[in-house]
Amino acid sequence: MDAVVRVLGAPGATLWRTQRGAARHAVLNQALIWRIGDDADSEPLRAQLANLSTTGIGLLIGMPLSPTERLTFEMTLEEIGHVQWKCRVRWCEASSDGIYRVGARFIDI
């Protein structure tokens, strides 16, 4: 959680508040995600981090993810270096360009 707070408090961070009141920071960065569980793929999936808050992340990915699916998320952020977080998919919606927008909540951080 300290890493997320450092990113949100970094100079020049572009923050906005969601309907739930959580401050979000726009971040466009490549990431790898792994599914957690019995039917998990061993190969990582490529995704793009779209935004970050103290409670979760917004991702852009080329395939749908199921709500409640658990993921390990890994990337490098300029402000803090390498990070690895676990999260649970809360929602997934398709966009007209074939990309899926995913909202995931942090777990175990």
C-alpha cells in the first residue's frame, strides 16, 4: 500500500475522484498479469495499466476477465520501481475497439 500512496503523492500526479470517492491517478504503463487458481494460465497476459488508486487498478487488456477472478499484477513504475500486487477483478466491459476495460481491487497488500 505504501507504494501506491507514493505514486499518488508524486509531483505532477494527475488525480481525480471516482463516484466512490477514491482518488485515482492516470498511469499508462505496460504490465504483466497472471491468473491465480486451479485453471490459471502459466504464461503471463499483457495488459496496460490505465489508472491506479489506493484500493485498486484499472486495466486495458485484449481479452475478457471474469469478475471475482484473482490476478497477480506486475510492472515497473518510474516513481517507485518494480511492483507486484494481487488483485480481484470487480468488473470487465468490452469497448468497441475490441479492448476490455477491467477494474480490479487490491487484495493481500
